[in-house]
Amino acid sequence: MAKASVELITALREAAQRLRSGARYCWGHHGACNCGHLLQSLTSWTEGDILRYAHTGIGEWTELAVEYCGTTQAPVGMVIDRLEQAGLNPVDIKHVEYLTDREVLSRLPGGFRWLNRNNREDVILYFETFADLLEEKLATSLELDLNELMQRIPAVQLS
């Protein structure tokens, strides 16, 4: 599961809103697909920028994520690196592109069901549900961190 961060949660919500507002959506286009819209929310890159960067590698997002090597400074590496900086790993990238993370799907309103990877409304629902899940994980993590911090602070004696 992706690492919960404010940046990733915000990007998922922004991408969902962009799609809801009618932004061009085309699942077979690196810059206008699920990962393409998430990248647009994470960066100032346009659909065209993402397409050019992605085409320096070979394949769909799933292949690009697996084949990525962090030491090459190729533009496709820059794209995958940006997704990883936001908290995604190669498996998460595949789930975003295909809408297949079972933990996200089990949190859908109405319960678990499979979504269509190339359906705008399903992508919006997945992104929003994913953001909700990550928000809950982040809140839980922050509560645990705060409790741990409080345990480390010595009790203050009041006179």
C-alpha cells in the first residue's frame, strides 16, 4: 500500500476533481490516463510533457514502473521517480492505472466491486476512495507518533 502523505492525498483529490470538471481522459494515453492525471496533479507537467517523458521508455505504466532504474537520468525515470516521491511503489502504480488495489476497492461506497480502468467515473471514485483511505492511515500514524512523543516527554512536576 502506498505511503500516506498529504501530497499524495491532495494529488488524488485534485486529479479526481480535474476529471469531474471535464479534463480530457484517455486511458491509452500516457498523459491523459489514470497515472497521467495523477502526475499532472503532482507536478506542473502538461499532458504533452508526460507523454514525451513516458515515451523515452517502452510500454504501459506497469512496464515503465517495473523497468525503471533510479540511477538513469532518463525522463521516464524522472516520471516514475516523481510518483515514488509521492509515496507510490511500482505495485501501487499498477494499481492506480488498473484500479485494482483490493484495500481501496473494499472501501468503495456500497462495498467491494471491480471497477473499469478506462471509465472516467470509476477513476474518480477510485481516486477519492484511495485518498480517503490514505487520509485515515495518515491520521492514525500521526496519532501514534504523538502518543509515542508524549511517552518520551518526562512528566512535569507542578509545585
